[in-house]
Amino acid sequence: MESPFNYITEQYDAVLESRQVLLEYCKTISQPDLLIENNSFGRGGSIRNLLVHVANTYEFWIVKNALHRNISFTDYDSKQNIDDIINLFKSVNVFMKDFIALFQLPGMQQIEYEINGKRDSVNQLRLFTHVITHEFHHKGQILSISRHLGYIPVDTDIMR
């Protein structure tokens, strides 16, 4: 049986490839359009805010809870353009590399967390699945917002 490290690394590489397509597409969106808020979408409803929210989710679950590191969550307003956001995701990737290196067979190391005053635990595989599916959920919202702004979204699926 192959190591879970290899499987998780391969899966995250697919996420990175898909994210790269999205970020390259976002380079075609004007800086003012990145910041326009559409209240029909959660988390501030702008492309920038959703991208930062995705990074915040990695920061909360992976950095704070799985890696037990202190972190100041990224403020939306601290990222004003796509280059700022690309650099933010470079730091996310470093943390994910550290998290993946700790993966234990079969991904069942329990990670304790507290959210909304409730303490619980989750295994590594479920946590990994949560952060990547969360990213894909918001990626769909980002593409929808861009369509509302008059852009033609690209295919960011893993299978293209």
C-alpha cells in the first residue's frame, strides 16, 4: 500500500493546479472589480474577500488547529490586488506542506479544535477534505461573481 503522504500530496497538487488556473484568470479582472461587493454572496461578496476568506479557513484549520501555531488571520483590506492574494496563497502552501508532512496512516490522527465555544476533534483526512472542498465551494462563487461583472469564467475543475 502506498503512503498516505503520497496520496494527499497528489491531491493537493491537483488543488494547486486548479487554484493556479483561477488566480491566472483573476489577473484578467480589473483591480476595482476584484473589490466590488455583491451581497448575494457571503463573506463580503467580493472576489478579493472570498479569496482571503478561503486563505483564512486554511489559516484557522491548518495553521491554528492542526499545526498549533499562532497566527494573525489575514484581514480582507490588507490585500488590495491579485498579486497580494497570490502571495497570501504562497504562505498557505507552505503551511499545507508542513501539514501534509505530518500525515499519519491512515490519516486518523485526531486534531482538537474549538469553534463557536464548542470543543471537538476531527481526523487529519477529514480536516484536509474540509479545507479543499471549502475552497472549491467559494471558487464557484468567485466565478459566478465574475460572470455578473461581465467576465467569461474559465474552467477551474480538476478534470478539464
